[in-house]
Amino acid sequence: MKKKKGKLEEIISKARFYDDILLYEVSYRDFDSIVTVPLKEFISISSTFELIPISRIVQIKKGNTVVYSKSKQKSSTGSWC
């Protein structure tokens, strides 16, 4: 059975194969900081998500528009994670 793509995977797939990948910028967690690089560079340095997993992506922008942003979720105690 084929796994359905999530929103993040759909955005990356669209950027890579149907849109201009050079318009996209990725922000991801790298230890205690957020690093922002072009999507094409992120795919290269992450070795197609093997060295830097897709779960570390916190935001994707196309130009000045945020197309993906990881939302903060509440824990069971009600505090922000």
C-alpha cells in the first residue's frame, strides 16, 4: 500500500518537479539554531533527507510567502513545546 504524502512532502515535490526550485527557501533546526538555505541547497546538503531529516524543517518560503510553517503544539500539560 502506498503511503499518502503529507503537506510538507507535497510542497517539496511541487517545488522540485513542477515549479521553479530556485524560488524556495528552507529554514531548518541545526542543534540550537535555525538555518535558512535555498531548497536546492538543502536537498543537496541533506543528501536527499538522509543527513538532515525532513522533520527538522520548520519553514518553507516561496519568495516572501510562507508556504509551510511547523506549528507549535501543546503538550499534555498545556505548556508549549
